[in-house]
Amino acid sequence: MGLFGRTKLKQPADERLFALTTAAVTLQVECGLTYAGKGALVFKPLSASAFDEVVKAADELLDSVAQDSGSKIERETDSFGYEWVIIGDPQLEDAAASLHLVAQELDQQGFGERLLAALFRFKGYEHPVYWVYGYKGGVFWPFVPTGGQERDNAKELELKAKLEPELPIEADLSKWFGMFDAPL
């Protein structure tokens, strides 16, 4: 037993984002889901010039990555004032790497607590399926919106059961926040 009762150190939360890229095979084979070519990072901006400079630097970094990988990048502000960096890329690995770069830049500059989530859209069911990665806990959860403010809880629980061996999934279902009206 280690210090503070832990036997193993917790993996850095930002690196767990890449677990979804290895779970993509299971998503396709066992769930019939394929990556829909869109991913996004959502964060709460500050109205400080230092934060604006960091976001600008992250945008420049993303632009250079996008040129190399062929990704398309968009930025949106939602009705709650949250900023979305949306990556359009047919390769899940490239989208995850691009979103990771932005998150890493924000974190290294001291704004990591502003990161909320990363989302990845999948297709194959009647409704889109999102895998949400919460930066605070370093865990995923499925989100299947069915229209309006409704969601398919049964499908979400089924996805949890199938992917739990491969993904760090949030155990507390009350923390499975719906990302309704996500711009991807």
C-alpha cells in the first residue's frame, strides 16, 4: 500500500483522452458506431488579456496542425458563454491529438481549471452518440440526445457496459452531464 492508501498513482487526466482512440474498434465492432468526423473542446473563457493571448497561441498552434493534417477548425461561443473549439477531421486520432494540444496549452499556461470537456460524435444509431470526456475527473461518459432536452438513458447504460473495460467511465451517473445543443 502506498502513501495515502493508494497502491497506484492516478494517470494524468489529459492523457486519458487518447483511450477513446483505442476503444474505437470496440465501438465499431460491438456497438456499430463509427466516428462522425467531429470533435470539440469546450471551456469557460476569462475576460483577461493573458487568457486571450493563450487562446490566440493555441489557435495558431491548431492552425499549423490543421494545415498538416487537413483538419478544419471552427470556434463558437454558445448561449451560456462557453467557448467551443470544433475540429472537423475524418480521423479520430487526429481530432483527439488536436484537441489535446489546445487543452495542454491552456493547462500549461495556468488555465487548466477552465477546461470543461471534450466531445466526440459517433454515428450508427438513430440518434447521434457523443462520448464526453470530463477534464475534472479524467473520465468519459456516453451521451445520446434524442431531441429537445431528452436523452436515451438505456442506450447510454448499454454503451457504458460495453466500453467500461476499455475506457475510464464516470461511475457516478449523476455526473453524466448532457451536452445538449453541442455545436457538432
